[in-house]
Amino acid sequence: MRIGILGTGVVGQTIATKLVELGHEVTMGARSAGSEKAAEWAAAAGEGASEGSFADAAAHGELLFNCTAGIASLDALRAAGEEELRGKVLVDVANPLDFSHGMPPTLSVCNDDSLGEQIQRAFPDTRVVKALNTISAPVMIDPIDGTNLFICGDDEAAKQEVVELLAGFGWPADSVVDLGGIEAARGTEMYLALWLRLMGAQGTPQFNIAVVR
Amino acid sequence: MRIGILGTGVVGQTIATKLVELGHEVTMGARSAGSEKAAEWAAAAGEGASEGSFADAAAHGELLFNCTAGIASLDALRAAGEEELRGKVLVDVANPLDFSHGMPPTLSVCNDDSLGEQIQRAFPDTRVVKALNTISAPVMIDPIDGTNLFICGDDEAAKQEVVELLAGFGWPADSVVDLGGIEAARGTEMYLALWLRLMGAQGTPQFNIAVVR
């Protein structure tokens, strides 16, 4: 399918490359068309890969991934354009990390709201699915056996579509924990506060958690 | 050893009963001595179990557990008395859950501070160790194989003492993840936002997470 990736960082590049490998037609969008990182990625990824502005990527995609920095996501999505986002599934991979107060970062929104909810409110006709934001980029496309992927969103069909797409990344259906509506993004985003300290304690971001009963 | 339990709820009762079973002398403290719940617990738990005020429990214990509701913990600890807490290890099991805005609860402190840090700042001569706050009471004393216990605190010897005590609860040393100083309480407390939604999705609080690399 045609997929738009908003963001040119490690997360965007990792997901975009995997999607091209899976045979999808992927446009990576940056603040403006012709960005060095997006152009280098498109050249390296080869057939099926292209680059453009946020609006170009959004217009191209039947399904979109928000891989921008969480603190800049709303601006990036506004730049993509409400019309281009309308009716589409938007997989929100971003976390609202705020590095301005030092390390580890805090969240720019949490507790009684979340980035996922902010995006859903700002773009009510877009089908926001929060997913993949609890793991580092390499783990997103190379899941650790037995661990879980957490998703949430208000649109059941959109969640199902995302689960099927991510099965191609290596996430079996029984690894997916559906936490409910987009309000549950508070849970997966606030987990970052623990994730960051687990990364510090272990000295690596290459881990995930398994829910065990 | 002599242990003081602050709080008479399910968490306090579960931990206190386990400690009596392990041969410790346990005093459960409530807002005032002679509370119905603490007296019933002490009668049922038998030899080694007693009850009193927060100050009685703190005076009794060489080591203390804070099992009060997080939103009331600072008041309970002030009632216990700074002198009675001085120099002692205080295992802080509480989460600052605020139910006043409906379900699931929010946190009364998070992101750039935590209850664990508030307690350590309020009682600088007490050796605060945050532990057990990421699991429900039955799981605290009956760990699920392969899952992890997260601890943090500024006093290394205090953490070691707590790890040895909790080994008696069934937590092997290699299940314990030391997240560092008490500042990491932000991580384990904010994880509650995910824990609450995992409980909702699964329909049970009897679970834990395993960190997998």
C-alpha cells in the first residue's frame, strides 16, 4: 500500500525502510521537500521509496506514521494539512519528550492528557492509533520473542489494520495488547519515564517488556 | 527483626502478614491506636503481631513500610514523627493515586517529581527505598516467575537490606532491577498509568512485567 512517513529521524528511517522491504510505496516527509536526510534515505532505500514535504508524504499515504519528535508533532501534522490527514489511519509513534530540563527528559504532556489524545482532538477526522512508542527503533522491526506491543485508539477498524500491518514487522497477533481508546496513550507515553530508567540501568535501549500473568 | 507497617489497607495487611509468617515482629500502625482494621489484623496474625498508632509502629520498627494511600503518605509519616523515622530504612510502597477526577486515577505528583522524592526530601535522615509499588498486593508476596521487581533509592546499603528482606517474599536477587537513586521513583510511579490500563485490558490485577533483552 501507499504509506507516508512523517519524520526523518532514526524511528522514521527504520520504519520506512522496513515498509519498503515489505513492498510498500513509501514517501518520507520532512519540513520541506528535498531535505538531506529524506533524500539520502530515499536514494538508499531504492525502488518504492520517495521523499517530499510533510504534506507530500501525507498526500501520498493511504496510511501514515507520525515519527516526528513528539514535542513538534502537532506542528508537523498541521504542516501536513488537515485535508491530507482526513479519514486516514495515523500511527502515532511519537513520545512527547522534553529535553529542555536535562536528562532523563520529562514529558511535555502527561497524567491528565497525552500526545495521542492531543493529536486525535486536533484532527478529529483522522483515525489515530498509538503504537510502537514503548520500544526503540530497532526493536520495532525486530521484536523480542515473548514481549508485547501496546496499541490504543478510538477506531477499532483502524487498530485492526495497524495490527495486520505490524504483523509484517514480526509482531504476532497474540503479542498485541489492545489497551482501549486513545485515552490509554497516557499509559504508554508515561511508561517512558520507566523505560528511560530501564535503559539507564541496563545500558542499552534494546529491550522490551512482557506482561506475565 | 522488628518491622513497622504504616497503613491498614490490603497492601499493609498483605505485607504485614507475610512478615509475621517469616518470623518478624510486626506492628501495624494506623492514624490512632486501636483502629478496628489493625486490631482485627493483629488478632488474626497472632504471635509477633501488634497494632498501634503510626508513631507506635515507627517506634517499634527497625525497618518500616509505607503502605498508606500515596495521597495521604506525607501526613501519615509526619504523624509517625521525624524522630521515629530517623536513620531507619523506609520501604515506600505507595503510589500517589488521585481518584478525585474519576477512573482510572491520575497521579497527584509526577513527571518532574515523585512521591518517593517528596518523602526523601521531607525526611532527609530516613533511608527511603521505593519498591513493590508496581504490582498488586497478592503479587508482592507471591511473585510471578520470571518477572521483575524494581527498586530505587539513594542509600545503597538500605537497598541491599530491602533486597535481602524481599528475597523472603520470593523475589530472587536476579529478579531485582536497581534503577538508581530515589529520582527513579518517577519511573515506577508513572508506570502506574500503564499498569492501570493493563489491569483494565486483562480484567485482573494479578500480573507483572518482565524486562526482556
